[in-house]
Amino acid sequence: MKPVLIPHSSYQSFLLEQLRFHYGPGIVIVNKDWPLVLKLWNTDLSYLTTLLQPVYSNQGPESRDPASMFRSFLLFLMTNPEKGLTEWVNEMKRTPIYALLSGFPLDNIPGVGTFYDFFSRLWPAVDPHLKSKKQQRRKRKTKKGKKKGEKAPTTTTGRVHRLVQWMMRHSDIKSALPSDRLFDFFQSQIVAVSAKLGLLGDLSALSAAGDGTPITTAAYPRSKPICDCRARGIAHCNHPRVYSQPDCDSGWDSAREKYFNGYHMYMISAADSEHDLPLYPRLQPASRHDAVSLVMSAVEFKQRFTLGTVDKMLLDAAHDAESIYLLLEHQGMEPFIDLNIRSKKNIQSKGSSDIKISPEGIPICPNGNWMRPNGTDRKLHRRKWRCSPHCGCSSAKYGRTFYTKTSDDPRLFPKTPRDSDKWKLIYKRRTSIERSNKREKIDYKLESGRHRSTMMWYMRIYAIMICQHMDAWYVSQKEEWDSLKRTICPSAA
Ligand SMILES: [Zn+2]
Ligand SMILES: [Zn+2]
């Protein structure tokens, strides 16, 4: 049966009534549980019922309230993220307040199968994986980073370049992703609240930061042959095999300095948010490089994000490829990317035959001296450089001058110069994405999910992102929310 819309206020009344009934007139809620109670009390998930209406059938048994199912999953991640869902169902039986907070009467707690059935409704694809399980044997192994802590080397810049060209030609075509239903809910019901509370920054000029992080899902990739070559005595054949996790492969984890199996999660977050709030997650195979992931994520995010204008994108040096600057400009975002100085050679400047440019983007005069910045000509979008008259490279009274333009080389001459205070102020917020990714992995134990399907990994990621937003709502309105304790429990301090 199709679920009946249960307004959030009905959940609140249910909770009050149940807590009072089961705990007597003075409810006992231990201090540690109050933040959970307040977060769930204030988070309206009822839109899920409307969103999922079309995917339930008219017949059959009465369905569970979608909001309560999802609320329970959030509570699970807030309290027992290192356990499995089967254990969570047991936990709700042992700890009645968890069942009540979810919205379940104590004599009617759903089983684990009901949870999986519910999740599959949030995933508008038949296959819980993105790729087919039947695949050609994978051979290439990703390269290691050379130095300690260094990320894997950029897949040929040519690959990023070709992908960018393709994406720019096709950026107006939005192709549907199975994770879109989750994003729709997340954006309209969760991020929108954070936006209203002013937690994302200035909505008309948002800064976003992007970065990838490894997610280990299994110790080894599992695959089975579908041919009978082995039985016929052929040890190594190139026939397709069946992979249990077709969207995962092996990649290099630069922080842990080892190979891992799983996903490369690429996240875009609101960089000006002091709560490091996540906005758009994307799972890629572990071998995928940051620069390639960013290209796909930037286009998908731009097509989907409707709550404000993102005009700045903050990325680390692993993204320092010329075509990424072009792509971001094309998307209306100003790139703020650290230089990844690969070569020590000076290059020929475009403006003048006797001026060279250092790998850091500084003009070098014919005598081999670094020129100094001498102001910006905003009208002509160019930066002025000057050499000291003492250098002798020019007979001009104030020394030789030279101009650099962003359009000549957006990488070496960004619109906002890298040595300016403005750059430093904006770019220092980039680490927000690292804190956000850490929070998901360390506080919410992202990698403890023992899931086999990409569908379940997306459920876990989105739920954790929702928890991060709820945490920020609580912190930013603590006084107001804490005063609700009296409404819920009159005897509370
Ligand atoms: Zn074979
Ligand atoms: Zn000079």
C-alpha cells in the first residue's frame, strides 16, 4: 500500500505521548541523549513520503512510514555507526528510546529486510550497482605517489583535457543518475534549511571546495570466472569475469601509504561554512584521480545545485591542470587552485620575445631578474609588472614594464593573483573539505559500512551528510533548541 503522509507534528505528538507513557510523567532522558532527541525533534523528514509516493504500489500490506525508516537510519549512524543494520534492529529492542525516537511503537519495530526494501525505493534503478557485474579482467594497476603522502600522479593531462572538452560540449545535457532521488531530498529538505540559517555562506557568491578521499570497502576484489578455461587447463585467460563489487577497484591511498579496494569518494562542500558542510558526493572507482573526478562532479553539481550561485571553486595542487581552469571558467566559477610546479624551466612569454615566465608565473627580464608586481589594470584585465631601473635591462626612466593577462594563461595568471591577500583569504578555506571528509570517515565511521552495493554506500553517505547538517543546526541554535527540553520533558533542567 502507498504510505500515508504523517506530518512531522504527528511524529512529535507520538514521541511525547510514548515517552510520557513509558517513562511516567517525568521522563528520564540521560544528558548524552538530549542532543539526539532535539535533532530528531527538529528535523522534518515527512517530504520523503511525498517523494516516494509513486514507487509504492496501491495494493499489498500497509507500508512503513518512510520518514520513520530514514529517521531510524540517521539515529543508527548517530549512535552505532560501527555496527550493522541487523545489530541496529536488536539495539532498538534493547534500548526502547531508540525505537521511540525513530517513530516506531515498541511492539512494532521493523526488521532488517524492511530497511533494505525501503532503501531500494530511494534508488530509482533496478541494479544496485552503477556498472554491470560482468566485466573484462582489470589489469592496469594505479601508480603510487612518489613521495610520502603524495597522491598518485595525475593521469596524463591529456586524459583530463579530452574529458573536459567532452564535458564542455555536453554540459547542457543532464543525464540522470540513480543517486538523484537522494540528492533531491537532501537538497530540498536539508541543504535548503542550512542555506536559510545562513550556514553555507553568501548564497549569491558561494565558495565551494572539492577533494577526493579513499573508501575501503573490502580487503580484496572478488570476482568469479564465467568461462571454463580453468577446467580446460588454461590458467590465465582474458574472458570477462563477474565482480561482486563492479563499481570498485584498486587505488593508491596516499595517506595510509598502501593500495586499497573500494571507491574514490569525491566530495564538494561549502567552503565558507564554519561547519564544513558537504553539498555533493560522488562515488568513483578507487583508481580514479582527483582531477578526473572533479571534472565530472563540477558539471553534475552545477546542473543540480539550485539554492545559490557557486562562483568560486577551491582545489588543491592535484587539480592543477590547464583544462580544469577552462572548465571552471566555462561553468562560471573562478578557480582557486594551488600551483603544482612540475618543471623548473622558464617559458617564453606571449607578450614580448625577450621576457620569459618562471614556473611560478613571474615574468623574468632579459637580464634574468624577477620582475615585481606593479598593480592591476582591472579594465583591461591585466597585471602590470616592473623591473627595477637599476637592473639596466631597459633605458626607460622607471625600468622595464610588462603585462600579464589571465586569458594568456589562466593557470599562471589567475584573475585573483596567488600572492594577493584576497587569494590567501579565500584559499585558506579550502581545508574545509578535508575536515568534512574526515568527519564522515572518523566521527561517522563511513568505512565501517559493510555494504556490497553502490546503492547502500550512497545511502550511508547521504545519511551521514544529513547528520552533519543536523549537527550544524543544533550547534548554531543551541540555546533555542535546548529550551525545547522543557516542552518535551517538563521536569528537565
Ligand atoms: Zn576464459
Ligand atoms: Zn631587469
